[in-house]
Amino acid sequence: MEQIASAAEIMRDFAVSTGLSSKRNPPRRYLWTDSFALSNFLGLFRETGEESWRGLALRLVDQVHHTLGRHRDDDQRMGWISGFDLNEGEEHPTSGGLRIGKKLHERKRWEPYNERLEWERDGQYYHYLTKWMHALNGVALATGDPAYLRWAMELAKTAHSKFTYLHPGTGRKRLYWKMSIDLGYPLVLSMGQHDPLDGMVTYSELQATATKGFRKSTLPDLDAVISDMGEICREEDWSTNDPLGIGGLLFDAWRIAQLNARGAFPEHGLLEMVLDAAISGLESFTGDNPLKYRARQRLPFRELGLSIGFKAIERMRDLISEFPDSFDSEGTLLRKLDLLSGYAPMGRLIERFWLDGKNREEGNWGEHEDINMVMLATSLASHGFLYV
């Protein structure tokens, strides 16, 4: 309960400082942070039963859609980025995608590419959109309202349509990493390493929710884009020594395991491959004893992404043991989870380090304070984020 209380305190402060629960502060919306925040609010609602948390979650959805689903205040363009009129935009707020929320305006089509500056410019990131899809799925499950699921599925169809392209050299479909606000042209041509995996798992999650939880509702069908993403995933290497990336692999593995248990995931054998990549990544990441460094030499939100991923390991073990017939290689999977469990205490060390106010003052915590605080809260109380 102490961790829940700490997470609740962080999220109350976040709601005030970003203009969600206080009119004194203007809204400060950023899609990655808000995706984790939305899951956190839902998790706190489930943990405490306090209706105020669900109220904050619904308010955040509305504020994100009306801020990041519309053009910037400093843009000559106005209204919904989808181009829909006022009423249609309200009905389909995610059909044009959602802006990142960066401070600088997007790079114009004719402007030269500057790698350093691109990190600060607005646009749309595919992997941010999938995080928001997951969070909206959680809202649909928490409220029983299919509108949230429809918005997530419409966002999936838009993102898949606009971010995928046929690579001229290989003839294979690929994903752009970053697109313009109106999804009219790519801003970064390369593909995020885990974007196809995250997309396929997220699409499958939404489809499973629609099939089993909202059968009587009229919702988009994602079978075609799931199949498409499966083709993109084939022959990809998921291994990484980036802690945030490893945490993402463990998060995806947990969702695959849940979908497998429900008979709702099409790619047999992928769970084992993802766990292998996580094991390989952890071997590489821990080789240099990364937690020995001082705060100013560490990136909090990347480490916290890993500590969030660790929370899924024991859940996976319990699930596979409970539904062994749903998994092709139960024994092999459990042995891999045993290996991963040996690294899991690192997650608690990461949490303790960044809960220490001195480390937050000494390091570069303040450069990404909203992201760091919200992901720390997710690590402390991960139920909302890991809920599928």
C-alpha cells in the first residue's frame, strides 16, 4: 500500500501541474506521458475504488483529444488535424492521429533535416500512438463504453495506413518512425526497432477486446492490419541493450501471454522470441553494472521503463502455469522467466534510487520531469498499465 500511496501522490501533483485538475495552470499535454498517466489513473481507480481517479482519467482523454487531436495554437491551420468539421471531429477525435506535443513546430516538407533539432519538433510518433491505443483500451474496459475502444481502433487504422509504406529496395512493407502533424509526409524515414511488434500486439489487444467484450457494438475490424503487421515483424531482430526497449519487450511479452491464454494471438512462437531478446538485452545492459553511475549520468525514464517491464515477469509465470495448454513450450517459457527473474530485483533498486529526492536534484531529472514522475508512478503501481 505504501507504493500505491506514493504513486497516488505523484499523480495528484501531475494532475495539478499539467492543468488537468487545476485551472490555474494551462493544459500541458504530451502524448507519451499522458498515455502512462491515463493507465495510472485507471489503475488507482481499480486499486482504491475512488471515483475521483476515474474522473481524472476521463478528463485526461478529453483534454488530450481536444489538444493533441487539433492543430497547435501557433499554426495557421485550425481545428481537427483530421480535417473533419467540428461535429464529426467530436465523434472521431483520433481519426487524424494525435500530435506528440513537442514545443517546436514540425519541420516543413522543404526544410533540411537536423537530427538534433528533430527531437524537439512536433509531429506524430507511431510508438506514441500505440501507447494511447492501449490506454484507451483500458478506459473502455473500465467504463464499459465502446466509444473509447472505437477511438482506439480508428487510431489504429489511421496509424497503420499512414505510417506503413512499401520499401523500394526490399519490396517489403516498413514503418516510418515519425510523420508530419497532418500525416502528409514522413519526418524520419527509419523504422523504430520495436514499432512493428508493438503495433501487432496492440492491434491484437484491441481486436480481442472488441470480440469478447463488445460484440454487440459496431466497431472497426483489425484483422487485415494485424496480418499486415505480422508480415512486417517476420525476420526482425528485437534484441537491444536499451533499458526502455527491454522494458517494452517485457510489456509486449506479457500482453502476448495474456492474448495467447485467450486464444487471441495469431503468431505462435513469438512469445519465446521476445523473451529471448529481453534476456539477451539484459545480459548486455547489465554487463557494465549500469546502476553504479551517479544520477547525472543516468536517464530516469529509460531505467523506469525497464523497472515497469520487470513487474510483468511474475504475472507471466503465474499465467503460463495456470493455462499450460495455451502455450506451445510451457517448460521452456518458464525456464526463460526464471532467468529473467534473476534480474528483477534491479527494478526495485531503480525505484529506490529515483524516489530519493537528492538523486532527482543532482541529475537531469528536471529536463523530462513529467515523463520521469509519471513513469515512476507506473513502476510503483503498475496494475493499470499492465491491465489488458
